[in-house]
Amino acid sequence: MRFAAIADIHGNHAALKAVLNDIAALGIRDVVNLGDCFSGPLEADQTGDLLLLLDLTGERTVRGNHDRYLIEKPADQLEASDAHAHRQMSTRHFDWLRKLPMNMVWQDEIFLCHATPKDDNRYWLEMVTPQGHVTLRPQGEIETLAEGVDQSLILCGHSHIPRMVSLADGRLIVNPGSVGQPAYDDDLPFYHKVETGHAMASYAVIEKTESGWAPSFRNVAYDHMAMSRLAAENGRPEWASALATGRVA
């Protein structure tokens, strides 16, 4: 078995196209999507149309926290990135989102969720200190969050940080990183920044071998400056900086 895992597209249609082209060039046919597809000051409509064209349905896609906001919150209560996406999206995109599960088991042996199995807005593999440092979460806490998940491979996104962690019983948790947003800041649980330091789109290729699961993380170049300019035109200088540099200005 060999497949690709993508996450956190955030309306970056150009990055998604580049990643899908890279996946196709590798001869990989199966793709799973870990959510947060639309939210951002970019091209939610084109992103949605591409995902629908690929038929990345609820059989291979789980819902992210920002996906949930788009279908649960009134439009006038959405934050800026969600509101921009909401204005661009069509009925077909919302209908698609409503059908997505919070988590699922794919191919009987791979668990998919956006953040953690019970909370779509909590980092699984990372923690934030009161000083705003984003660090690897203690092993015991990671193990606790994995209780009740029996699959040997667990996939999550949300933090935008490519990372894998082995559990004591041999299970493996993999975060493929973000396709469309290489840096951001957030106020919860404490103010912090997540910065990859580069502007490329990230995803993971995962293969099942005789020795177990073998993930490889890939970074794909694309016209990120076009997306940076678009974010600036849409009044989001912090997004423009993140897309241009992989850092939060």
C-alpha cells in the first residue's frame, strides 16, 4: 500500500494543484485529506471545485475545525479567513462539507482525524507553553489522546507541522504538514507562532512495508508569490508574509 496524505489546504488552490501534480508524477492514485480545506483569503471556490472533481469525499476526507465553523456558524459571526471563504463558496461546497465525518477509518487500518479523535481544535503532537513556545507534546499525553484508536497508523493535521511520533505499542502518528499555509499565529491556548521557514507546499507519502509504515515528507515549490500578492490584495498582510516566507511578520 502506498498513498498520499494532505491536510490544511486553507483555500490555496495553487498549492493544492502543485501537490496533486507531484502526487500524480509519483504514480500515486490514493489520496486522503485531513481537513481545513477552505478557510483563508485566497481561492476557496477553486479549491472546492478541484476537491469535488477529485471526488475526495467522506470516504477519504475528514472535516477540520475551520470546515466545521463554515457550516455551524452564522456568516456574520465568522472570523476574517472563514468569512472570506464563505463568501466564495457555493451550495455544492457547503453540501460536500456537511457530509464529511469528524474522523474515520480508511482501508480498515488507518485512522484519520483533523486534530485529535475527540477535539478538532487541539494539537495532538505539539503543545504551547505559556511563553508561546510550540514544542513536542510529552509522550504520555500523546499516548493518552490515542486511547481507543486501534489502527496501526494514525493521521492528523491541524498544527501545520510535518511530524511523526511512535507510540509505545508500535502505532505511528503522522502529521503531513500544511498544503496551503506555511505559517500562522494564534491566541489559544497562549499566543504563539507556527513557522516552517519556507514557502513550499507540504504533504506526506506513506508506504506500508514489511518493516511497517514508512512515511516520507515532501515539499513542493509553486507560485507562492502569486498567492502572497492575492492575500495582500484581500487585506491580509500577515497571510501575505506567511505565504511569501514561511514566517509570521
